[in-house]
Amino acid sequence: MAKPITKIDEPVLTEKEIQAQSLEKVLQDLSQNADGIIETIKLLQELHDSGILGAINNLVAAKEQVAKILVGQMLRPPVITAINNAMAAAGAITEIDPETTKKLMGGLSKGLQKAEEGFQSNKKVGVFELVKLIRDPDVNRVIKFSLNLLKGLGEGLKD
């Protein structure tokens, strides 16, 4: 009987064979992704023609200087204040019901249209017309909303 195989010799590839396999893999990838590669080449050419590619290359080459400038600018007090304000505003916005915001923006848009129409008419408003407007349900709703907004704002400022 023959002896069982206990050792399998793996073929040792030369440097040229490794390069040939790598080249073959790249060619397969190119052929499978030809459309994307063509689009990428077009994009790179557009970036080159517009000068953006050169600017990006220069930015990457000068990354240390750019990083120093960027960090220096970010540490300026006005920038820090702006970042803190943006974070506070984002926090406040997350507490507002989206439906309320949608209603408010719709009302604001309609109100601006009406204001423009009134401005274009160039008509004066009399005292009796003001009293009549206060009884209008739409105007009354806005007055009530504004008063409640002011009340809530005042309560928030108290803390």
C-alpha cells in the first residue's frame, strides 16, 4: 500500500507571476466596472479643467499649515459662540412638535402674502377698522397666540 500524503507543497510564485496575477485582477475589475471608471475619469477631468483638482492637491500637500489655520480659526471666541448658539438652537428645535412648526410656517407664509397685498393696496387703516379686526376670529387667534408666546417667553426668561 501507498503511504498517505501528509504534506502538501504550495507552489511558490515568482515576483513576475505575482505581478501578472495582480495585473489580471486589475484588468478584470476594470472590465466589470467600465461605466463607473469612465464617469470617474470624466469627473476628474472636469475638476482638473476647473482648477478644483489642483486646489485640492495643494490643500492636501499643505495639510499641516491648513490644520493649524483651521484650528486657530475654530478657537476664536466668535466662532465658539456661534457653535454654542447653534447647538442651543438645535436643542430647542428638537423639543418643538413638527406639526406645530409646519402650522406656524404655513401661517407665516400666508401672513406675508396678506401683508404684501395690504402694502400694495396703500389703504389707510382707521380706528373702527382696528376694532372690527380685533373681533375677526383669525386676528383674534393670532393675538391670543402672540400673548401666550410672550407669556411662555417670559416664564422661560425667569429661570
